[in-house]
Amino acid sequence: MSFSNIYYKDSDLYVEECSLAEIAKDMGTPLYVYSAQTIRANFRAYSQALQNQPHLVAYSVKAASNLSILNLIREEGGGADIVSGGELSRAQAAGISPQKIVFSGVGKTTQEMAQALKAGILMFNVESVPELTVLATVAGDLGLVAKVAFRVNPDIDPKTHPYIATGFKETKFGIPISEAFDLYQKAAADPRLSVIGLDCHIGSQLTSVEPMKATAERLNLLLDKLSAGGITLKYLDIGGGLGINYHGETPPSPVEWVATMASLLAKRKELTLVLEPGRSIVGPAGLLLTRVLYDKVTPYKRFFIVDGAMNDLIRPSLYDSYHEILPVLDRQRPLSLVSVVGPVCESGDFLAKDRQMPLAEPGELLATLGAGAYGFSMSSNYNSRPRPAEVLVDGKSFKTIRTRETLADLLKGETL
Ligand SMILES: *Cc1c(COP(=O)(O)O)cnc(C)c1O
């Protein structure tokens, strides 16, 4: 199960061998808490599934980009999938080898291209013809060669939330797969470019292998056509996107996920397989710990007003996503229909809506699960709220991996 390192013991909720009540006493709330063991286990599920194949697991930095999390990934032998110069700096600061870094994204700036070229990253996942033109110019000016994969758009409906579906033809992502062959030929003839890979990422929170299977078939046809045309590649990057269990979903395991690629890989032993998982590694490993401020009952609704809000965890507001919420103190109590909301001045500010939950008293702690991915990394200072601290639990001990922002932090860089 995905939340395996989160459990009740002695009527208290634990992460690994640390009590959340104790952690909150030390660190305050709202607070992000991650399990190092869960992150390691989820990473290893990929490397083990790929053990018979040359591979690179390039963790998607945007899912959770704290340096200590990136350091865990580095220790496990992982690389990084980045989408900005900022993420490149983070990956480098964590000591991830540039040779394990791939750069995705539709809007790379010339500065970011130069930064990545000088760093010597493994490859750019190029998403458009104009981007290719600019990349070739930047590389030429620097006297460097840009290693390139094309991110193709296979026109597959990944059957996920529209905001995180990227592989159908109307999105801004990738190059229409029908146009890819011509582009490979064009790029192969350019001395400022070295064409080494094929890339694809069809969406996030995928809960079935079917879209991946359909994608594999289309990639296969393109690879055949490319080798017939004299273009042999070294890397096949199939992106990330494997879903997790937020609320009864039953996503495939990394083994099943990789197996959908099997037919494709069987005849292409020369290819190094690159994966870019984010959510499936850190999502189940993290939770947002909040404290109940008020139990507000109106003639129409009941609200638990907590000290965490949409600025700390925007997924419920942005995607209408469901996160399980557990009281930290485990005791018998009646259920009631409640919405868990924050202090932010938006009706869209909620962590849970109209849910049967155990009644909680002001001062009690609530844990919002499955918040490790796209939680802290999407947080903001909206309503001038300092962002939460982050804590990493490892066995019996925990450490602060990001301090709570202060009021002074909020004013940094501003002038009167
Ligand atoms: C966001 C993203 C990923 C990671 O997706 P997950 O669903 O978190 O695994 C991988 N590749 C690219 C290009 C992305 O934009």
C-alpha cells in the first residue's frame, strides 16, 4: 500500500518511527512531513523493474524539489528531469551528475539553454521547431553541441485530469508525432546538434497501462522509420506519469508499467530507457500536518478551519483532488459531515469538502495524506502567509530540511 509508513501506534499517528504529535510539538504547523524510507522504496521499485535494461530514472524535480529529497534520489543512483534553470541549479546543488539530467519543457529561455549547455546535461527534450532553432544558435554561439531528443506528442488520451493530460494533440506539449521524422533528419544534418533520443510524456496520475501501451506502439513505428532512415538513437525517454492511490485508485505497479514497454524494448537492446517519475516516488511519502483552529458550525455547514490553506497545498483547489485526512490522535468519536478549510480568503480554499470525518476539537492535529508531490513545490505566499517548514523522517529520527519562512522572508526584495 502506498501509505505504508504512516500508521497508528499507541493512539498516535506515526511516520516511520516518529510520532507526528512529537514532531508538531517541535516544529509547529502547518508542516510538511516526508518519509525517507518511502521515497527510497518507491525509487527502488523503478530501478528493480528496470534491472535487466540499461536505464536512467530521472526523478521529476518539480514534484518535490527540496535539496534533501534530491539528495536521497542521488544516493539511490537517480538523475533528474528538470523544467527550468532553477531546477537545474537545485539538481546540481544536490550533487546530481549533469550526465543524468534531462531538460524538458515548452518554454526554455536562451539563458536556461546556455546554463544547461555549460553544465553539460545529458539531453534537451525539444518540444517545438522554433525551440530547436534557438537551441542550435545558442549551442553554436557557445561552441558547444546540444544533445537532443524530440518530445513527440503521440495524440493519446491519457484519461486523467485535463490540466495534467499532455499527450493529446490539442495540448501545447511535444511535436506532433507525424512531423517528427522530418525534424530528426533536419537536426541530424546540423553540426551544432547531436540527435540522441526520443521522448514522450503523456500525462500525470495515470491509473491504467492502456494509454502507455498505445503510446509504445506509436513510438515503435517511429523508431522503425528512424532506423530505416539511418538515424539510430541511444535514449528512449518515456516520461513519468504513473499515478498513486489518493482515494481508491489502483494504478499499475512500476513493474507492470515497465512491462508495457517490453515489446518495444525486446528488439532494441541498444536503447537506454529513461523514466521521469515524480508523483509515484514522493506523493505517498509526504503529508501536510495542520492544526484545527476553529470548529465553525453554520445553519448549513460545518467547517474545520485549520492553519494550513490552499497556498500550502493547492491540489484540492486546482484539480478538485481528494486527499485522505486523518486525525493524529486516534480515539473513538462520532462522525460528522465537514469541510476542512484554511484561512485564505477564497471559497476555493479547502483541503476537503463535505466529507464524513471524525469530529475534531480546536488544537487537534490533522494529517492530509498523499501530499508529497505537487504539495510544497506548488505552494505560494498568497495572503502573505509564510510557507511551511519541511521535515524528513528517517527511521527513529527526523530533521528539518527547510525552515519555516519568517515574516522578514515575506518582505525580502521589496522596496517602499
Ligand atoms: C511533470 C512531468 C513529469 C512527472 O510526472 P509525474 O506524474 O509526477 O510522474 C515527467 N516528465 C515531464 C516532462 C513532466 O512535465
